[in-house]
Amino acid sequence: MKKYVIALYIRLSLEDFKTDSLSISSQRMILQEHAAGLEEYGNAELMEFVDNGYSGANFERPAVQELLDLVRANRIDCIMVKDFSRFGRNSLETGYFIERVFPIFHTRFISVSDDFDTKKLKGDTGGMEVAFKYLISEYYSRDMSVKTKTAKYMKMRRGEYQSKICPYGYCKGDNNRMVPDPETSCVIQMIFEYAASGMNSAQIARELHSQAIPTPGEYKALKGQKYHDVSRTNGVWSNSTILRLLADERYIGTYVIGKKTVTEIGGNRMRTKDESEWIKIPNHHTPLVSKELFEKANASIKRFKIPKRKQHSYPLRGKVFCGSCKHAMHRSNETIYRCRFSYMDSSQPCYGMTIRESELESIVYEFLCKQFEVSLGIDGPNELKPVDKVAVRRAEFDNQIFELQEEKRKLYEALVIKQIDVNLYKEQKALIEQRLLEVQNTKAVVMTRLEAEQQEKERQHQQKDVLQSLVENKGLTSELVDMLIEKIFIYPNKRVEIVLKIKNDLA
């Protein structure tokens, strides 16, 4: 008998953590007790779906998406939730699923606290009472979002810094207020003074590196705040970091909030708002530099705004990295790859390292051709290893199994019409089943071999097509590089290391 599948759906949002009655364990207990009271429970299979920390304002939740996929596959007979808001707070989407989707797949929907069961309604939608509950849940979600945002802005206006991470140069003091960091505030002042004196961002970065001052990411890592991967930084400040610090108005005591907003309630996608919509709070905290120094530094520093332009595509785009410092190598207008990360540190092994694009493409092209020729065991693209055919054997095994099953059926008929006695029936039946088991086991081995050889055939055909493309194009293409190459590392003395995406197949 087919099991009656009951899906217990549980959702806990970030706001619900404060309410014990909405905890996962509490919801689970309520749903299990209610499920035990259903008349179908004796033949039921319970499945649990949990979205922990997700808003109910939309259906972009992993567990509910998995549940809906099973509903569409006709594998769920009943969905049970604690209340409507657990399933969703959006009245249109929630109503659509309950009134349109679930009836098509004959899926029952139960909301325990709302005393709602589509089986009892017999085609009705629940009337105005249910509609009002949808709207109340949706209004609650929107109202909670507004209240949370308002409370957050009120704290910010009082001077309480809300972010977990303070900007470089500051740290959290008493009452969560942002105060100057005694270890790094002097570095910020130094950067502004350098800029005001006429030094550009590259010169400032070199000066900070020469003084062995850790970068902002490295400093936070030293304090146990490992928010960024600084394994490849090596104490080198980037020009973009210098420019970002110089443009930050927080260093003159102005706090800027509301730069970004979510695209939809309950969603995670953010968009940057126009600067006119930002909220700026002057004299919010202790400034690190004067407004005069801030303006002078930003007036002196050169900022180049490059207009949007069409990106030029080239075969090795995004694939070439420095083997020493592991940073991406820059492709200059002269079609030369160079390592720019170590340009300010002559002690680095990759300092001043370059390689011509044409030379690198030639090396990569010859490497790929050799790899595929060796892998296929051929001298050109027109030969291919023969692959054994076992499809005929598979059909033979199916015929043998059919004949044995027929023999077993005829043996049973002979017993029914009393042509043979029970003892002879059992003896011959055991022999047939033994032969049937041997044939089925042998077939399983052959099928495994067939699948493996089919995969090998497909792999060799794919490699043959790749080699054919290499030969026909007489060079690299972006499509081939994206398909075959993970990364290319360049080392001093122009040593090249190529990491293939399909290296396990090139045996």
C-alpha cells in the first residue's frame, strides 16, 4: 500500500528567535501531535522541511522550494504548518499556492493554529476569515521591517555605531560609540597629509609599504577579525585602498548611512541608492582629520574616471596568474602580461616579471595539442581507440531472463494441474531461481561495463573534438580556453605551469 506522505514545514525568521513558541522544536512538537491525530496517520510517512533564519515575505527559501518541487512531482499528499505566516506572509503568493497549485496536485494543506484544512473545506477557499489572516500576516511583515529600520536609524543618530566592523582607524568604545583606534588613527592622518603634500596614491602605497605598516585587512586579521583573505597581501597597499580611505567622510566625523537598500522585503539583494538619498550625520563621532585637510587631500589626489567601454576579448582573459605572489597578471596595451602587484617591492621574486602574450599563447597551444595527442594515443585528430560493443550481449541476457521466468511460470502451472507433485516443484523451482540469479548477476556486471565503456567513448569523442578544434583553428580560442584551462601560472625565467580543468581525464 502506498504511504500517505505528510510534509511538516517549519520556518524560523531572525525576528522569531525572541519568541519561544515559534522555535523550531516548538513548531515540530505541535505539527507532530496534530499529525498523530489524523486518520491517515497509521499509514503515513512524515517528512520535515526546515527554513531556519529565512523571511516569510517571499518564497526564495531552500526548504520550501524543495517541498514545492516534490508537490509538483506528486510525491506529497499533505502539507502541515503551524500557521499561515510560517508558510508565507505574502498574501498573493500564499493564496496562489493554496487555492490554485495544491488542488491541481491533490495536495492537502493544514494550518494548525488557524484551524484550516482544505479537506474539510471541500473546494472552498476559506472565505473572508482566511483572506484577512493573509493580509494581517503580510502587514505584520512590512510593519516589522519599518519598525526595525526606524529603531536602527534612531540608534545611529544617538551615536551608537551599528556595524560589527569599524572603519580602519576607528574601534568601538563605551556605549558602542565609534572612537579613534590608538594604533591606526595615526596612519589615516599620515595618508591625508601625504596626499595634501602632493603625493599620488601609488607613491603613498609605496611609502606605507616601506614603513612595513600592515594593510587594513592584515591589521584586522592580527586582531582576530579574519574577514578577508590576506594570505597574498604581503604588506602591499593597493592604490584603490588609498583612494577609498581618502574619500571616506567618516574621517571628518560625518556618519553616512542608508547608502544601500534591499530590492524587496525579506530579500538579500542590495542596490546602491543615489547620493541624494543618503543620510549624513555631521559631528557624529571624533574626527581623525580636519575638514580643511580632507578637502585639500582630495583636491590634490588625482582620480581618473574611465568611461564605460566595450571590453576586448582575448583567449587567455582571466586565466593568467603570477606563480610567485598568486595575483592576476595585468595585460598591457602592448599585449604583454606583467605582475603589477610587486611593482613597489623589488625584493619580491616576481618584481618586473613580464611575458609576451603571443609567446604565452604559443606555449599553451602546443601544450594542449601534445596533451590530447598523448591522451588519445594518436598522432592526429582522425584516429580513435576502438570501443567494445556489448549492447548485443545485454539483449541476450534479457532473453535468458525472460526464458527462465517463463520456465518458472510453466512449472507452477504444472503444479496447479497436478502434473508434478510439490516436492518435484520445489526442487526444480530452486534450480531455476539459482540459474536466474546467476544470469541477473552476470547481467549487472556487463551493464556496469557497458556504462563505463560508453562514458569512455563519450570522453574520447569529446577529446577528439577538442583536438580537431585546436588543429582547425591553428591557435587558441576563448571557448576552448574556458573549457579546458583552470589557471596559468607564470614564474620567473618564463616558466609556465598550466592547470587543466579536465586533468583527471588526460591520463
